[in-house]
Amino acid sequence: MSLQATDLARRFAGLAPEKRVIFLERLAERGIDFAVLPLLAAPRGEGSTQFPLSAAQARLWFLAQLGGSAAVYH
């Protein structure tokens, strides 16, 4: 993915939720598909927030640890 697309995705991740909606609307007006932008990993380290798993996420993690095939979920 290009450096420009990565920069755009990084800037999008820093926007407030209401600003994200406006950004996505503007992209759609220009015919740009947001899905083509890269997904960025959440920042790790000092100052980053980690949230607990939901019940569904915990269940999937548990089942994966039992050796289930990843293809089952697709």
C-alpha cells in the first residue's frame, strides 16, 4: 500500500467519531472506496488502552485454543 494511503488511514484513526462520519461521506461523494485503505494496528505500549474481550470474543478465543480450524468461522 502506498505511503499516502497509510498516512490517510493513520489520520482517520485519530479522528473523533463524528468527524469520521463526515470524512466517510466526503470520500463517498468523490467515489473513493474506504475499504481500499490499509488497516493499521492499534498502538501498543505506554499510554495505549486495552479493552477486555466481549463474551463472544472470549468464546471464539477459547474455541480457537481447543484447536478448532480457522476455516470454520468463515
